[in-house]
Amino acid sequence: MKNIILVVDDDKTNLTLAQKILLPHYRIAATSSGRAALKYLETNNPDLILLDINMPDMDGFEVMEQLRLKEETAKIPVIFLTADNLVETEVKCFRMGAVDFVTKPFVPDILLSRVGKTLELEQYRHNLEKMVKEQAEKITEDARRISMIQDSVIVGMANLIESRDGSTGKHVKNTQMYVKMIVDELHNRNLFPEQLTEEYMQDICKAAPLHDVGKIKVPDSVLQKPGKLTPEEYELMKMHTTYSRKIIKMIIGDVEDESYVQTVEDIAMYHHERWDGTGYPTGLAGDRIPLAARIMSVADVFDALYEERVYKPPIRPIERIMQIMMEGRGTQFDPVIMDVFMEMVPMLKEVLHIQ
Ligand SMILES: [Fe+2]
């Protein structure tokens, strides 16, 4: 397919000459004024424009300005045509964004060579742009796939560990869902705006499934005990938080995304801390407990109460769970998060399919 060249010149002789030189090699459109050229460009997309500078009504520079304003015409290469040999004119042409400059009267070989080179260059630019775009898309797609694989490995591993204490495996999925709901709700209400950046929100949701990985080191006899734990057993159970952090350091400590690794560690280590400082393993209190862990704590306890466990039946209705949890507002849980969670009952009922 031949390239299309638009020639714009008010001088009929020049137009005819340009056509004569170029026609054997290209398809030509010709207009004798700047306005007619702009009109033509509303519906056509030539590969190159040969634009005369000195024209009555609207000169070549004005046409050029108009071309650069529109996305559809901004990238079409322009070669200016002029009868003068002034350096200033040449400089102005390049400043205006012209790719080249041809003096009149035309010398056929020079005109053909300039046009040919410009089109060749344009083809390279086009191919390069296409290649960069394709590569960028591929990289994005690869990153998305790797992230999906990572997520499913993490959730799979967390599920495997969770299944040891006889729970149904829903805990990992559900707590992650509650965490995401709370994070979104806090964000929608513009709470903790300094901390809840887009990145931190994503990190919290991705980190949630790993909160209990340390349970892998807690003996089955403790994890699966149907009754109340003895003080010694309880101490062993409490160790799962510090174990979690150690395991996380081991598995993802080398990941370059430091903020993500930090969030996973925070959630694992501190999700059993209490707002009043009586929790474990460190006894941190108030907002010294990382926000991610304060959110995880609410989601974790809600799920523990809602689902059946070896040591307890599920609690119903959901209002009763909320009543129990509200008793921990300001002692066990961050009061701000607990207040928001309290108002999320309709949403929770919807995701849990409760009438
Ligand atoms: Fe835990």
C-alpha cells in the first residue's frame, strides 16, 4: 500500500510539479490553502504533509500550530516548503516541529529523497512505539500472573496450616474478606487518612492470610484440644504469633517490597495485642499496635465467634456476636475500628447470606 502525502501550496504550478514528482511513488492529496488542508485532515490521516510556509490567509506556521493542538494530527510528520533560503526561516521550521525543510523550486531527486527518508524514519518510530507498547503490556501481564500465583501459594499454604486445627479452611478466606471490608469502610469514611494509603490498603489485604502461619509450630494436642487449654498449653498457643513472624522473615524476608513484608510481620506478630495493653506477645497498647494488626484483630475475633471450632459452637445471631465484641471496645479493640465494624452488620449479613 502506497503512503499518502498531503501537499499544501497556494501556487498551482508548485502543486502540479510536486504531484508530478511524487505520484509515481505515492498517493497524493493536494490543497491550495491552509484552511482546506485542516478541513481535509478532519477526515483523513496522511502519512506525511508537505506544507508551504508563505500562503495568504493562513500561513504554514499557523497551520502547523493547529495540527499540534489535535491528538489525531499532532504526530503526522511535516516537511515545510519555502522559496527563501534564510537561516532564520529554517530555524523557525525546526522549532515549530518540522521534520525537514525543502526549498522551492523543487529539485526532483532532493524532494524524493527527503520524503523517502522521512517516511522511513516515521516507520521506524511507529514500529518502535508499537514494540515498546507490546513489551509494556507483556510486563504488566507477567507481573499480574506472578502476583496471582504468589497470592494463591500464600493462601494455599495458610489454608494447609489452618486445616490442622480441624477448622473448615474458611478462616483464611473469610478473615481476608472481613479485613478487606473493614479497610474499604475505614477508607470510605476517611478514617486514618495518613496511614491508609492505596499501597498500605493493598498490603494489609494481601498480608491477612499469613496471620497465623506460626500455628505450624504449635503441637496438634494443643491446636486440636476440644476443651479449655491449661496455662502451659495456652503459653504454647500464644507462641504462634512470634513463630509467625519468624516464618515470614524466613519465607518472604528477601522480597524487595519492604513495606509489604513489614505489614505481614506486623499482622502476624501483633494480631492478638489488645488496645488496653493486656494482649500478647508484647503487650503493646493503643495506636502503638500497628493499624494492620488492629484491623486483623477485629476480623479474626469475629470469624472465631461466627464459625464453629473444636472448642466451641458457632454463636448466633450476628447481633449477639456484635454485642460480645462491643464489650471489648476500647479494651480489646481499637474503638474507632470497632464502631465502624458495628455499623457494618448489614454488609456482613449480605456476604454471609444471612436473611
Ligand atoms: Fe492468631
